Amino acid sequence: MPPMKLAPKEFGLPARTLLEQVDGNTIAIVIDRKSRIIMADGRKILEKAQKIKTLQASITVALKTTAPLCSKTIKFLEAEGIQLILY
């Protein structure tokens, strides 16, 4: 099953946010860029993940990205329960 695009407005997120339904229990926040994802980005990702979880508590939130991640940000996101999908 290919990932299905979701409307960010349904979760109260900005329209420019890209969301995909990875499987029946996982929603991915998609970031497609070349520049490194740093802690400032990590905090914004966490805020978005928390908004998704307030509406659907049983959902697992993941970060799907092509960008390199700062090692501190990887630890931060994993500690908060956000899966990383690198493609």
C-alpha cells in the first residue's frame, strides 16, 4: 500500500505541512529538503506531533526525511517517541 497524503488542516497544522499515512497506525511528518535538520526544527516537529496525538492518541508519529539530521536532534526525537524514516 503506497503512503496516502493527509490534509494537515484536519490536525490543526499549517497548510504547508506534509503528512502521510504510512500504515494503519503511523502518520509521518514529511520534510523533503537538502539542509540539515537541527534542534530548532526538532522542537517544531515535536509540536506538530503533539497536535496529531491530541486528536488521535493511539497513532504513532514518525519523521520521514531525506535531509541529514543532527545527532542531538535524533536523540531528542527518539526520546520523545518519534520514529525516524530516512528515504
